[in-house]
Amino acid sequence: MRIQKRQQANCGFTLLETCIALLVFLIVLTGIVPLCVYAMKYDSAAGIRAGAITVAQRKLEQLRANPFTSCTSSSEVVTVGPTAGSQTYTVDVTVTDVSSTLKAIKIVVTPEGRSTTGSVYEGNEGWMRGQVILYTKRTTLRAGSNLG
């Protein structure tokens, strides 16, 4: 009787090798998925902070465009972005008279959390929506004593 030898070169992967490869792939995937979630969360928070900076800069430009005497403290709510994905910010402007020709201005922009109540700093991740504070000074346009 003649015994035929099997050709090992054409057999392919065994079921055990395939299961081990799948297990290694799942272990790697388990480590990568939390990193992707982390990156998406902080990218969203960076977008919210960038919007807050934009709102603060716009408010500062509005104050600069108005006359010196009309620069007063105020508070308002501003919504930025398309209707479906808009973000709401609370803008508080505090103007302090330093002298008759100088005013100190503080602009505080607070993003509102995307919660069901719409309150500021809602939930455990409220720190990601931190305030943006701008400090500046404004003076009158007046010719000094050296220009006369």
C-alpha cells in the first residue's frame, strides 16, 4: 500500500490561527476606540472655546466703534452657528471709569452647556466650556499737551 503525502503549501490558515489573529485585532481595537472618543470630545470643546473667543472679539470691536461716552456695562446672550448646531454664549461687559479720559473694560464670554436645561457648566464636563475673559482699556481721542 502506498501512503500519499499531503501538500502542506496549499492548506491556508487554520481555524485556530484565524481566532488568534482576531483576538489580537480586538485587543488593539479596544485600545484605539477610547482614544478616538477622547479626541472627538476635546475637538468639540476646542470649537466651543474658539467660538467664545470670536464672540469676545466681535463685542470688543463693537465697543471700539462706538463713541467713548457710550461705552457702558451690559449683558447679552448671543447664538452663533447654523440653526441645527448653534452654540449660545452669555456676554457680560464691565466698564470701569479709571479717569475722565480712561476706561477699563472686561469682557466675559461664557458658553452655555448643551444640556436639557441650558444652564452654564452643566454636568461633569463643564470645565471644557470655560469662560473667555478679555481685558482692555479705552481712552478718548484728545490731543495731548505736546501737540499744540
